[in-house]
Amino acid sequence: MGVRIFKNEEHQKLFDRQGFIVLPFLGEAEVARLDAFFDELHPDLNRQGFFSGSYSSDFAYKKKASDGIVEVFAKHSEELFVDYAPFGAAFLCKMPGQNSSLAAHQDWTIVNEDEAVALNCWVPLCDITPENGPIMIMPGSQYSA
């Protein structure tokens, strides 16, 4: 990759090899805090299918959500990452059912990839099982052909 992301050398080597890494990130209290914050921001959300706050046209909502998430992540990001600069954060809600499947895709990047790496941190706020929509990442897919 060339760009140093992780402070821990073993984390960096694993990320460089497979394009992702699974690490403990938030404690139970922080997950509960974000879960309550999600409920506060989405009192009338139809909990079917897929919802991404990043697709919202409501800038005030997106800023409030992003600021709240980044605040909770800040301490942990500082511990794990080298020169971490958050661009933003969003809630995604994916409920099991017919309207919730997402096709294989590559998330967009927000940086010049010759100079930097945009990193997505996926932090589920519930226990994840094969039945309720785990994230799936293809090792090595970070390299373009």
C-alpha cells in the first residue's frame, strides 16, 4: 500500500495483505450510546430494507449524526491510526428481508489514492450473525486491476 494507517505493525501488515482488518473498537457503553443516538435521530424510521444516512438530503441531520459518531470514535481512532483525520460518519440500517440485500460493490473513495487511503470503519451496533446481514469483504479487493 505504501501509506501507513495503523500504529501497530502487525495490524498494518494484515491490512496491507488482505485489505481489511477486524479489531475490537468500542466498548459496550459506547455501543449503547450510539444505539440510543440512532434511535433519537430516527424515531419514525421504517425498519425494513436498507437505509443510509449518507444518502439523506437533510444536511443538518447528516452533520449531527456525523459529529456524534466521530465524537464516540475519536479516542479509539487516536489509539489505532496514524494521522487519522475523520471525513465524516453515517448510520446505516440494514434489516433482514427482501428489500435489504446489497449487491457486491466497491465503496467510493474521497482521496487521491496515489497519496492517501480512505478508510471505512464498519461498527455494528448489534450482534452480527449470518442470518442478520454481516458485512462481507473480498480479501485483496483493494488492489485495482
